[in-house]
Amino acid sequence: MSRQIKLIWDFRGPAAAKTAEHHEIHLKEYIAMEKLPLTITGFEILNDMHAIAYIVVTDETMISVRDALKPHRGELYE
């Protein structure tokens, strides 16, 4: 089984939570538009000034998704 990689976008400031929540909508739209076999997206509020949106990809899809969407960072997903 291939590794799963969590691609992450960081949002900071007083509107970070709403921005991350909205960004997840666009991630889901991208999955549908590109007909990708991906199902895990989300957003997390880390504190009142920092939130993240993320998509979990496989090794096979990571390069194309990374190049198209330009995440801020990535980490292994467990």
C-alpha cells in the first residue's frame, strides 16, 4: 500500500478559521473536477489566530496535486 501524505495550507490572523473552512470547499471541488480517487479533506483550528486546511493524497497523486494547488507544507498522514 502506498503512503498517504497530508498536504497543508496554513492560514493566520483573525479570519484564519473561516478561511481554512472555505478553502476546504475548494479542495473538494478540485477533487470532483479532476475525478481524483481522494476522500480525505478537512480543516483544523489550531488557535484563534492559526488554522489549516488539508487534503490527503497518495504517493501516486502527490506530485500532480502539489504542483497544481501549491500547498504550504506536507507531512505523512497516519
